[in-house]
Amino acid sequence: MSFKNARFYLRDNHPGYNMTPPTDRLPQAEINRRALDSEHVLENLGARTVNGSALALGAQLTRMVLQFLSTFILARLLAPADFGLLAMAGTVTAFVGAFTDLGLQTATVQRKDIDQNLVSGFLIVGVGVAAGMALLLFAFAPFSVLVFDDDRIPLLLMIVAASLPVGALGAQHSALLTRQMRWLTLHSIGLFSQLLGLIAAVALAAWTDIGYWALVVQIWVNAGVSSMLAWLMCPWRPSRITDWGSVRGALGFGLNLTGFAFANYFHRQLDNVLVGWKGGATELGYYSRAYSLLLLPLNLVNGPLSSALLPALSRVQNDPVRWREAYLTGLSAVTIVSAGISAVLFGGSKVIIPLIFGPGWDDARLIFSALAPCMLATTPMNTTAWIYMSLGRTDLLLRWALIASPTYAVAFVIGLPAGGFGVALGYTIAATLLMLPCFWMATRRTTISMRDVVAVLAPPTVVAILLGPALEQVCARVGFVPGLVAIFVAGVLYAAASVIMIVWLPQYGGLKAMSSKTLSRVQHKLVALRGGAR
């Protein structure tokens, strides 16, 4: 195969994948048509979803290892204030970032039919909006010092903002890869860009004295490499727009999703603003590192299943029975895994924080222990976005955000007098109160009942509530190494309880079937490998 063919059609090893023949002589229009086509994914959709989830889980585990490694090294090379400065700038860029994509990447994945004109329009609009938002941040940067009371923020904010259009360049190419369920290509792009960003940041932090600028370089390398590889691995190329009407007509889905992201910003970033305003860069450094450490396992759970299930749910949105079964299976997996992680993180925080961050991060441990229980609510709640997006009801997703975001904001303000710990505790309490209303609103007028939801959520949650405090008591009474052993034993106990739940409880039948298929496929591949070795 020529380099050009390898470049345009890197083959993913999915069962039933429609292998594309060499395309040296194909015109770009035909290459674009093939890149836009996703009919072949309906063949063996279940197998593709299982494979995608397994690949995504492996990729997310690798990402988590890289992130832990990054935190482990950079926390020893940089000061907490360096992370706090980047969190201040990130608070502003995240606000603007809510408008950058306009939900167009998700719209490309969710829509049943797409064409060259529509995707080209989405790309042009996405990059244009990202560039406009970067310019808006340039104009705001001089005034940011009034908010954060730190004269290093304006330049830092402008440099971070300039990366927005760079990341937007690869958004539609990544969406097309997702739509075609080309999981291996997608995760390879993400891991490679993250690895290069980590290498760049660690090298600069270790061998120069540029401090927080090493973290900025990490952002730029990640965005640039990701977009470049997306263009390299997806052969689709934009063309001149012949009908802007079709593009405008499809923007409603994305605009509602953007409205949700905008409203959601206030409980994702307002806590950073309040903690930074009250406690300064050092207090925010403790809070942001604790929150980032919590997000790692949360993303480990939601990220892989979201990337695999959202395209699958979108493809079967007109088949209520298959759609219900697929969603409840995903919810089961998310709930069982996240509840166990929450219990272990809460109970083992006395050991985990010194292990990851090293000495001098005791304040982060208190914040982390207050945040960890919120995973029992927030991780399952995040799956309701699958319902709204796969059914094209982003208008209801926006309505929920307008209810939830003020609730979180009030909880943050109430907890603020106690600093980062109080804000974290307020977050956990608010998430717990919002959990059942969130599911009720999402499942109305669908084939999923609240009885289905509670049956899935209750068993893992009860086990986690019993296990977490028990592990905390053990870790409080023993040293560091015995504490690690206690965390391992707690993990094994929860895993055993999970197996019992999946095997014996009928509400986890879909997850049991999916697990059996996955194990069977792994077994067959191992047998094939042994046969080939002989």
C-alpha cells in the first residue's frame, strides 16, 4: 500500500468494518462521499459498540495513567500557585469555550443523514466562531486583572485563547471518525497528542524556569497535534458551501447544546471563580488539583461509554426497544464502576493524595474527601445527556441546565465561607438533591421508567455507602503502606460485589450479556493467537 493510501485509509480492525479499497485514483468528491457514509455501522452495531467501549476503556485507562504521571511529576516541579494561575485563565476560556463548538461536532454524530455541504458549513462556522471568541478574549484580557488581582493573567489568557481555533480545526474530522465508529484511530489520536503535550510540559518544567508557561505549552501541543492527526487520518476535506440554508436549519440542535454548555458553565467554573476570589491562587491550586484528580476516574467511566454509546443510540433512535436496552446497559456500567471508584477515593483519600501530590498538599486532601462522594450522583446524572442528544431533544437538556446551574451556584455561595472545602461539600450536597429530578425529567415520554432507573442505581450506591466510610476508618488508623493494602482489599471486595450484582440481579441483564460477549470475543482472540503461535 502506498503512503497516500495508508494516510487516507488507516484501517480499524472492527468486526464487519467496511474495508475501503485503495484510493490513489479516486477523486476527492468520492473520497468525501465514503468518509461521510456511515450505513455500514448498522451491521453488527452491538459488536461495534462493545468493541468501542472496550477500546475506549483501554484508551481512557492509558489517559488516566498519563494524567496521573503528569500530576505526579509536575506537582513536584511546579508550585500550587502555577496550577492556580492556569485555573484562573481556564475559568475564562471555559466560559468562551462553551460557544466555540456550537454543538456542531455532536450534531454531525447525531444526525441520521449528513452531506458534504452540511459538514463543510459546520467546519467553517466552528472555526470562525472559535477565532471570534479568541479575539473577544484578547479584548477582555486587560480587564481580567480586575477580577483575579494578578497582573500575570492577561498575557496568559491571550496565549491560551489563541489555541481555541487550532482545536476547532479538527472538530468535524473527529466527528466523522466517531460517526463511522473508527475507535482505534480516534483513541490513537487522543493518546498521542496527550503524550506529546505531557512530554513537552515535563521537559520545560524540569529544564527551564518558565514555571506555569510549561502548562500553557502542554495545552498548545495537545490542541495542535490532535487537529493535525484528525486531518491526516480522516480523508474528508471541506468544499465551497452551495446552500447555507441547510446549515442554518441544522443549527437548532447545536444552539440548544451551546445554551446547555453556557448554563452548565456556572456550576463547572463558578466554584473556581469563588475559591480564587476568596482564597487566591494557592487555595485555588489546591481546589483545582483535587477536582482534576476526581475528574480522572469520572472521565474513565463516562468518557469511553459516551464515545461508543452516543453514536449507537443515535443510530437506533427510531427503535424504542433497542434504544431502551442500550441506555440501561450503559447506565448500569457507569453506575457500578463510578460507585466503586467513589467509595475507594473517599475512603482512601488520606493515602491517595500524598501518593499523587507528595508532601504539602494536606488542604487538597480535605477538599478531595468532600468532592469524592458526589461521584455517586454526578456520574450517573451525566448519562441523561445521552437521552437528550440521541433523541435530538437538546431543548430539554437546556431546560434542565437552567434548573440545575442556579442550584449549584447557591450551594457554592453557601459553602464559600469555609473556603475550598465548603464549596466542595456544597457541590456534593447539591448533586445529591438533584439526582432523582434529573432522571425524572430526562426519562419522561420515553420507554424508560423511574422504576428502571432506581433499580439500576440503588444496589451499587448502597454498597459504596457502606464500603467508603469503613475504608476511611481503616486508613485513619494505619500507616501509608497498610493503607495501600486496605485500598486494594476494598477494591477487590467491591469488584466481587459487582460480579454478584451483575450475575444475580435481573436489572443488569443487558450488562451481563454485553460482558459475556466481550469475554467470549477475548477468549476467541486468545485461542487464535495461541493457534498462530504454534
